[in-house]
Amino acid sequence: MEAVIIIGLGNILYGDEGYGVRLAQNLYSRWDFPGNVEVVDGGTQGQTLLTYVERADRLLVLDAVDFGLEPGEMVLREQMPAYLTAQKIGPHQNSFSEVLGLATLRGNMPGHCALIGVQPAAMTLGAALSPAVACCMDKGEAMALDVLRQWGVNPARRDEPRHLSASALDALLLGEL
């Protein structure tokens, strides 16, 4: 069975920059996935994510991406662009583009990749998602589920959302769930 990895990228401390992480958390909370699917809170882990990328046969990336669109506009790309994150928070943070570059150089890029991105409106320290981006959570979830179903993954809706305790969030962050 093919390994499918869903990675939510971003920093939840910077408003819309946290969209990808929050979307991954929503998917994990609301849906049960087959055993070959991992949902990973990639946050701003940088090169640590190389292990997940190289292990994936199919990779779905969720992120806030500056495509120069109107705030809240959603984008689905079936090929990864040369850039992914809306901005680097600091020089210590490796961009996910560098992770993809390393996987390519090592000959370990997944066979199938997709990116679901939202155009951020505001990335301010301590801010919540902007209204333009917050209203895209359900649309992002629907887009992710569509991609997964096209890949032959059929998640089941949970009767009750899975509540993410601090330990569950840590496990999600470490890719242990």
C-alpha cells in the first residue's frame, strides 16, 4: 500500500502563516484515515521533514502561500512550485522548498505531490487567522479530501471530533499519530 503523507506547514503564532498546520489538525480531528496515511504537523520544522517527504509515495502539502492573489483565495497545484511558504520567520528556519530540493537531489521525491495553499492576508505575531483565511478552513478540508479520494484514500468522517490534548498535539507534531 502506498504511503500517503499530509503535511501542514506554518507557524500558528503568526496569524495566517499557521493555516496549513490548523488545516492538518482539523483533518486529523474530524477524519479517520487508513493506516497508510499520516497527518503531520510540520510547523516550521525545516529539514526534519525530509524523512516524511522521502518516505511518501504521495505527498499532500497544506500551507499559506503568497501567490499574489486576493487574501483567502485557494490554490490547488498538482506540482510543487519552486517556493512554498509565504515567508520565513527568521534565518534559522529552512524553507520547505529546500526540503523538496534535497529530496529531489537524493532521488527520493514522492511520485505524486499536491499543494493546497491559501493566500494569506495578515501574518502578525500573536494574531489569529484573518477572517478571509479563517473562512477557508472548510474549503481547504474539502479540497484535501478530494485530492485524497483521487489518490484512492477514503477517510471516514468521525462521529465526534478527536480532541487534541497537549500530548496528542506533540505526537501529531512528531508524526507519531
